Amino acid sequence: MINVGIIGGSGYTGGELIRLLLHHPQVEIKFVFSTTRAGTKVSATHSDLLGQTELLFGDEVDHTIDLVFLCLGHGNSTKFLQKYPFSETTKIIDLSNDFRLKASRSFEGRDFVYGLPELNRDTIQKAKYIANPGCFATAIQLALLPLAQSQLLDNEVHINATTGSTGAGVGLSPTTHFSWRANNMSHYKAFTHQHLGEINESLTYVQKDKGKLLFIPNRGNFTRGIWATAYTHFKGSERKAIDLFKDYYSEAPFTQLSEEPIALKQVINTNYCHLHIMVHDEMILIASAIDNLLKGASGQAIQNMNLLFGFPEKEGLDLKSGVY
Ligand SMILES: NC(=O)c1ccc[n+]([C@@H]2O[C@H](COP(=O)([O-])OP(=O)(O)OC[C@H]3O[C@@H](n4cnc5c(N)ncnc54)[C@H](OP(=O)(O)O)[C@@H]3O)[C@@H](O)[C@H]2O)c1
């Protein structure tokens, strides 16, 4: 049994962590830190937790806790760790992008490991500090890693990915406002989205001379999920591609290749990534679907926690999906 703390508990990823960890057999939530709601019931903010927990938000941390999850916006994790120096025995899983890039992985004597189990499970198992990957970055890397591993990302890769409104966090903005988002569609940060940094670092680590990634992110008219498609040049049969993906993910409990076309809803509320591939006229198309708040954030953070503490990788993540 381990004791954990959650920082940024009133946000979307913090809320998902609380929901999942309340049912994790190896975990006790000792504190949920909030800058705005100390003293109030967690279930007053996350109203679906009514009847499931009597936890209160707090404004103090236990510096010697076994594990702390940082669920803060970009730049705030570094500030938080400077203000609240946790003991050397405290493991940290950070959900922001403060420590994801190689240049920022060392921080005040701590070395963060990039937490994508399908890329570096062994390193995660030995780590103390985890930089949890971004949501787009997870969906896209899982679509491309098997090709990179076989040195087959030789040409430009065209990527289009659409996220639900929860990807932008709990704070309201013009493009997450219901009146704007409903029945609407738009792209943003074309070719420049910040997740390209971590995607490029991982893929280049696996295939040094990989082709350029051209990524167009979209805002979708739904609340949760990421639907990504990527296509690039590919020589060989569809069967060869399927075998290559199945082989790469043979030990990955949450990343599954479907031989039937997939749809976003089949992974919502789960920690799964579902992939589908088709080959046509020397082009390969990979579709990748995840729940941005689970495999794209809090679910993957718990998967990483399980690896850090030697728990079964799927512990606490046996979740129910649904397609209608
Ligand atoms: N949403 C996603 O799908 C997703 C996916 C992958 C990664 N991420 C990353 O995960 C992190 C959290 O995302 P989120 O969607 O949960 O964000 P969020 O909904 O905006 O929640 C962040 C929470 O941080 C707390 N906070 C704000 N400023 C703070 C400060 N200066 N010091 C301490 N706490 C502060 C606030 O909680 P209190 O008011 O309770 O303090 C806020 O609710 C972000 O870095 C995001 O990029 C998000």
C-alpha cells in the first residue's frame, strides 16, 4: 500500500486521478492540494464523486509522501517543486510538459524519465521521477513507433488529430465555450503544436533519420477523446504492416491493434489506445484513438505509478468503455 498526494486537484486530470485512485487497491489518497478550494469537499467540485469519498481539499502537503502527482499547467510544476521541496524518498509523476523534453529532464538534482511505457517500460520501472507524455503526443507516438522501430519512417508523415474540449483544461476559454464548440470545427497551431517536440525526440531516438512530421491539430465538437490519423509512404503488404504492429505491441496491455476499422467511442473512459492500419497504393494510413484524460493523461500516470512501484501494470485501470 502506498500513500499519494495530488496537486491541482480541482482540474480535469486531477479529478480523473481521484476517481481512479479511490478504487486502486494499492493506494490511499492522503491529500488533494488546491490553491482555490482548501477546506471544501472534493465531491462538491467533482460532483460525480458524491457518496464515494469524504476527502477534503487542502492547502498543505506531506513532504514525505510516497508519491505525488502534479496536475498543473505548463510552468507551474517547476514553481511548485521550488516552493514545496519534497523529500528524496518521494516519487513524482508530472502531467505537465515541464520535464518532457531532454533539455528539461534534469531539475534540481532530479532526473525525469519520459513516461511512455510502450517506448521505455524498463527505464520507467527503475525511475523515481516521471514526465507523463502529452495527449496528442501519446496518440501520435503509438501510431508511429512500430514504423520507426523498423526504420520505415523514411518520408514525410502527414498527421491530423482532433481533440475534445477537456484537452484544454477546466478553465473556460472562447474556444471551449459551449456556444463556440458545439456544432463547430477548427484547426490550430498547424505545423507548430508544442507536442511535436516530444514526438520528434522519441521517434528520432528510435529512427535517427526519420522523415519530417507535418501535424495539423483540430478542436472537435465533443468533450473527451483524441482521434488521430497519420499517413506516409510504405512499401509492403498490409499483412506485413499488421505483423509489424502486432509484434511491437505484443507486451503492451493497453495498446491494441484492431483488424477492423475503429471509432473513437470504443476507447472513451478507458486507458486503451486502439490502432487500425490500412495500406493502399504504397501508402500506409494509421488511425489511433485514445481518451485524452486517461491514456492521454491520468490513466497513463497510474500505469506509470504501477510500473514505478512494481504493481501489476493494469491494476486499477480495468475500466468500462461503451460504443453507444
Ligand atoms: N486535459 C488534458 O486532456 C491533458 C492531457 C494531458 C496532459 N495534460 C496536462 O496536465 C496538466 C493539467 O491539465 P488539466 O487539464 O487538469 O488542467 P486544469 O483543468 O486547468 O487544472 C489545473 C489545476 O491546477 C491548479 N492550479 C492552477 N494554477 C496553479 C498554480 N499556480 N499553483 C498550483 N496549482 C495551480 C488549479 O487547481 P486548484 O484551483 O485546485 O489549485 C487548476 O484547476 C497540464 O499541464 C496539461 O497540459 C492535460
